[in-house]
Amino acid sequence: MPGRGPPVSCSRSGTRLGVRVRIVDASANPGTTSRALGVQARTLELYRQLDLADAVVARGYRVPAVNLWARGERAAHVPFGDIGADLTPYPFLEIFPQDEHERLLIERLTQLGVSVERPVALVQLREEPDGVVAQLRNAAGGETSCTASYIAGCDGARSRVRELIQMGFPGGTYRQLFYVADVEAAGPPVNGELNIDLDEADFLAVFPLADRGRVRLIGSVRDERAEHPETLEFADVSARAIEHLGLQVRTVNWFSTYRVHYRVAEHFRRGRAFLLGDAAHIHSPVGGQGMNTGIGDAVNLAWKLAAVLGQRAPERILDSYERERSAFARRLVATTDRVFTFATAQGAVADFVRTRLAPLLAPAVLKLEAAREFLFRTVSQIMIDYRHSELSEGTAGGVHGGDRLPWAATQRADNFAPLAQPCWQVHVYGIAPPDLRSWCAARSLPLHVFEWQARHGEVGLERDALYLVRPDTYVALAASPASVDVLERYAGTRGLSLGGSSPRTASSTLE
Ligand SMILES: Cc1cc2nc3c(=O)[nH]c(=O)nc-3n(C[C@H](O)[C@H](O)[C@H](O)COP(=O)(O)OP(=O)(O)OC[C@H]3O[C@@H](n4cnc5c(N)ncnc54)[C@H](O)[C@@H]3O)c2cc1C
């Protein structure tokens, strides 16, 4: 629940963007199960702003390759190698279990002076002209009310915030039942790589975890057993992993079954309430996108709330949250649906495609650089763009307003280094005109001038053009030539005050 001065009457904690927040969680303790494993490259890029990326990379595990198994044999081995090495500082698949991830975030919040209050549940919500009033219930049943400027509902698939703002959550539930198990094991699939078994009418994936000898299994449960999930045990579903992959299980640390839903909230905002993460969208875990998408939602909304609360942007900028994030969520649900349907489809043709064709075709297709790059861009979430947003304008070179700023590290400079500051900034690759320098300096708007290198052109940047970069590192405005007028008009028509939002002073540097 973020707020500025009055009308906030909640406990006050300062955060990086200067917004006081109160975080309540209905559960008594942080999660203890691994759930989301994959942390995508785009999440790590955004985490760099919060000084979290290095910690996630250090504590997590980089998966070097994927193996496809069919009919009890390893049919294909695809090393991830350097897929994406030119695209992002994080060109790998990072495994970092969600429970450890949550602990890291809580540690970091504590350092910032924010504690997660638990068990404290939101029970009621009322909107008033200048704030929201949340009714909160503690473990003893005592109720208090909290007034805040806004409420961010990050309360999961069964969101109480969503229910209280009466927001529809249309979609459905897949027929298949899945299981998840964290086990200590030995055998061929415990090789530090991702192993996927494509079988007739079945699906099984074995994910490596940082501790050698521990793996996570995700598999589908055969129809006849799926009718009574409450009675299922690991022994009921593990035969396939044992027979097909030669897995020798020593200890089962966690076993659970779940059904996969696909739903997107009708809107991500009603008045002063926002929906983020699973409260706004849920879909199949295929591709490891769920948690990452929720983090992307939070990054998108956080700087906008901070700008509005700091009176550096008009309230209407908050509408762009839904426009930017729901478009991606809807696409994601459709894409994961296609992959999920392929992975679990039944019937002779589906079996043939999955167990005979896919193991043959996958390695051949992935030898093509374009195919590897497309796959990496999609799964890593670096291809998310907000071109259709009202905050996006212009084109310079191959870069449009709304694109993620392309990464260009040269021997002289890494253009992502200044993005560690979550503030508006201007980038010029080449020469910045003097009037632009003085315009930025007068507004304490950081200007980063990079000596032109061939690499900048290769990633789509245009020499001497102007790129206005948002606090969440997406390009807001791309303009060629670099003109102060266009920058002024961009900010003026949107009522944005671009400078001075960062603790860092303005810079005009050659990098
Ligand atoms: C088996 C499995 C594997 C997955 N694998 C991946 C993966 O590899 N990669 C990936 O990106 N995603 C994955 N996901 C999805 C991922 O776990 C979710 O997308 C993610 O947990 C959503 O986070 P969230 O914060 O939105 O919701 P949740 O994690 O559900 O958290 C919601 C929080 O809100 C609290 N809450 C609920 N109601 C109230 C209330 N009334 N008042 C106060 N607090 C409340 C809850 O206590 C909880 O702490 C997987 C999911 C599953 C089940």
C-alpha cells in the first residue's frame, strides 16, 4: 500500500524511490516450497536497478543445456552455450527457487527499513476521494484500518483485492493434473542439466537445483489417477521417471499436485486499486514466466506510483500500467497455452509429433542462429515492448519508443551501467548538441553520451539520435535528430517532470 504524506496513516518506511509503503501478508511465514525456479534475463536486468542481480546470480544455478528424452532414450542434447550472449548481460537460464528468492527480497526489504507484517490479511476495502481504506485482520482476529493513497493487490490467484473491487477473472482450467516434487536422487537425469521426457500422453521435466543431487520433477498425472489427487503420493506417479530416465530417488522433500489455470483479469486497475502478478494473470508454468511477469508488473507500476505521489506526473499516467502489462499478459497466456497444448496433447498424431518428430527437429532448428535467438528473446522476456503505450513515441534507427533499450557493451562502456539508477535519463550515442546538454543540466536530467561505436549501430541505435529512457529502462522517446523541442513536447503533452527524480545529480558524460 503505497502513500505520500497525508492521507497516509500507515506505518512509514522509506524505499528506494522515496515512497512509504506498508506490506501485509496473510500467511504466517514466507513460502517454503520452491515453485518458480527460472529467473529470466529481463528480470535480472531489472534487478540490477535494485542491486539484486548479483545476489540472485551468486545464489542461483546456471543451467548449461537441455536434453530431450523419448521412449526411454536421450534423443537430443541442446547446449544453451552463448545463446543471447550479444543480447543481454545475463545470457543464461538461471535457476533460483522461489522460496530462496522470497527470502532474499525480504532481507533486502529489511535493509531498506520495510518489514512484511504477517499474518495480517486484507478483509475489506473502501475507496475514498483521496485514498483507500483497507480493513486488516491480524492472527488474533483483531481488526485495524489503514488509509493509503493506493493499494497494490499482489495477493495471488485467489486475490481478495480482485474480489473486493469486483473484477472479473475470465478463463478456464486445463483438464490435466500435474505434480511437482523436489527430490534427492541419482541417475542420468541428475546431470546438472534440464531434462525433458516427451512421452506418449505424458510429460515430465527434471530441473537441476543448485545442490548437486537435488532435482525438481514436474510431470503430468495419468487420467485414471488424476481423479483422486488428494490420495496421490509420489510413489503413485514416479514409475515413469524411474523407468524412462533411470532416476533413483533417495528422499522426497516436497510433493504436491496442482491443476493449471489460464485467466487474465478484465482490468488491472479500478480506481486506486491495482492488480499485479497472479492476481492479474495466471497461466501454465511452461516456460517459467509466471513469477517473472509479476516482477515485471511491479517494476512497471512502482515508478509510476512514485512519480504521481511525488507530483512529477499526472494521475493519468497510472492508466498506462494496465495498457502496457495486460497486453503482454494476454499474449503470454495465448503462447503458453499453445506450448502447453502441444506438450500434453493426446492421440496418435500428437504422440508421433512429440516422441518422433520433436526430438529430431528440435536440435536441427536450434542449430539455426535465428531460431535460437528468437527462442531466447521470447523466454527471457527481453522482447517485451510497450510500443502501443501512450508513453511511447518516435523511432530512431531500429529502436522505437516503447522498446527495451538494446544492450551495447563495448570496450569503452556498457550502456546498461547508468540504468542501475531508476530515473529518467537521456542517452546519445555519438555527439549531443550543446542545447540538449544545457536543457538536461537545467533540469537535473542525467544525460549519458556514449562515444559512437560500430556495436551501437549493430544493435539498432542511431548515431547522434536521442533516446529518452524511462525509470524502468524502456525507451520512452526515440528522436532523430536529437532535438530539445521534441523532448520538451514529449514531456509537456504528458505533464511529466523528467529531471531530479534520482538521488544522483545530473550528468553529462562521455562514456
Ligand atoms: C509448481 C509451480 C511451478 C512454477 N514454476 C514457475 C517458474 O519456473 N517460473 C515462474 O516465473 N513462475 C513459476 N510458477 C508461478 C509462480 O509461482 C507464481 O506466478 C508466483 O508465485 C506468483 O506470485 P504472486 O506474488 O503474484 O502470488 P503468490 O505467490 O500466490 O503470493 C500471494 C501472497 O498474497 C498473500 N495473500 C493472499 N491473500 C491475502 C490477503 N487477503 N491479505 C494479505 N495477503 C494475502 C499470500 O499469503 C501470499 O503470500 C510456478 C508455479 C507453480 C505452482
